Amino acid sequence: MLGQPKSRAGQRTIPLGPMVVNTLKAWRLATTSTGLVFPTRTGKATDHSNLLRRVFGPAQIAAGVVTTSGKPKYSFHALRHFYASWCINRRIDGGLELPLKVVSTRLGHASIQITADRYGHLFPRGDDGAELVAAERTLLTPINN
């Protein structure tokens, strides 16, 4: 870690799949022993703008993920929002369908309220009309004894 996170919740364990873990291990063996994932050629920490300009931007351009002017479309922060959306989306839609508290913890939010305020609109909703019809039937239908 190069600095402290904004809150205590920011210091957390992030789950990684075996493919990512193995790739990072192989990458670490192939690079310098600085302990950094993406060191510069001189072994120092790569700054945000350099990584964006030299790696993430060109990858987007190569993939055709560009604005109308041909520039890279997304910032690194967009990846965070994608991850949050993926955690929230239903499994049948390709997401993980995680509960709000788990998403909040994974994102390192200090409060579940932050996650709810920012991403609450993404959590799956049912059909309000159908839910109300079912509730009316349950509550208002006489019970036959």
C-alpha cells in the first residue's frame, strides 16, 4: 500500500479468482522485486496518469472502446462502477447478485448507506404491480375454515 485509504473500511481483503492470482504471481516473478504490481522501468511506483496513458488508454483504443473523437472512453474509476454493477446484477443477467452489505464491504465503503445511495437504483426490482396484487390476495382474501 502506498498510502492510507480514505476510511478504515478501505483497508480490506479483496477476493480474487485463481486465474487472477496465478497471473499476478507469474507477473511478479517476471518483474522487479520491488513488491509493486506495475513498477516503472526504474522500479518506482507507476503514477495514475502514466498507467492510463500507456496501458489502459491504448487497450481501449485497440478494443474500439472510444469516444466519437477516437479517444479512450473510460477512466479507471469506471472499472470500479462496472465492478459494483456486476456485484449487484442478478445471476440470470450475468451478475453475482450479492447482498447490499457484501457489495458495500467489497467496495470499501465506510457505511452501507454510501453504497445504497450510490448504487441502490441498480439492485433488482420486481414487478410492483404483481407484488401488490399478490399482497392484496394474501391480506384481503377471506380465510375458509
